[in-house]
Amino acid sequence: MVNTLWAIGLVNKSKLLDEGAMKTYGKGDPMGFASTGGWNLGSKETSELYSSQDLIKLTPQQEELVKKIAENVYRPCCNNPTSFPDCNHGMAALGYIELAVKQGVSEKQIYKDLLALNSFWFPQNYIELASYMKMKGTEWKKVDPQIALSSQFSSAQGSQQVRQSV
């Protein structure tokens, strides 16, 4: 699943990839990150694939929603939001967000789905987060996915703080 979504996020023509943090922090060349430099699943060079195909044509409003969601979703392997998809999980999450937005999935459901994906990709981190939330009096099924995916809990730093608390 991560590989398929990674491919979609990497190849889909995206304003976020063309103008966002990948270009800024890559000093104009986004090929030095794990999500790009680590791509080894295709027969073409990553630089040929990166943001190269209109797989999922988004309206400007949909692009803005993708950006809004991506800016608020973190993963335990990095301290960056999905709007800076510098690892395969971040690029996969971006691919999922683009697909879901195009299909008209609600923002609330997209966060719920992304929490499920992160939980699948990083099971230990989310078991620990569920334990932490329970210690604080909130059952896992009642946790707001947007809060769980925030930098406070789902970034590398946030996840480490949760681990220490548990």
C-alpha cells in the first residue's frame, strides 16, 4: 500500500511538489530526499517522474484543500508535515490525500483514513499513543484524528515525547 500511494504522490502533477518545501529545502532540486532519492521501484529516473503526470487533476480549490490537510498531518519517522513529503510515508500520504480530495471524501474522513494508514505503517507508535490517550482519560476510538496526526503527537519529536510519557 505504501509503495502504490508513494508512486501516486511522487508522479502526480502537484503545485505542492512544484512550489513547496521539497523545492525550497532542496534548494531547487528535490532529488536529495528519501522520498525521491530513495525511489527505486520504477524503471525511470526519479527526476523524470517527479510531479510529471496529471494522474489526479485537481481544481485550484482542491489543491488548496490538499495543502491545508497536508500541512497538518505528520508521521513518526520525520518532524515534517506531509506538505513536505521528504520520506516515502509522507509522499504516500500526499498521494492518498490527493486521491481522496478528488473523490470528494470529507476532510474529517480523510484525517480518519490517514490515521489508519499511519497506524498501519507505524503500529508501535500508535499503540503507544493509544496508551497515552487512555492514561489521559480518552479512549482511542474517541481521539480526534486531526489531533492525533498533529506535530504534538505524530511527528518524530511528538512521538518520542509520547513514548517517554508511557
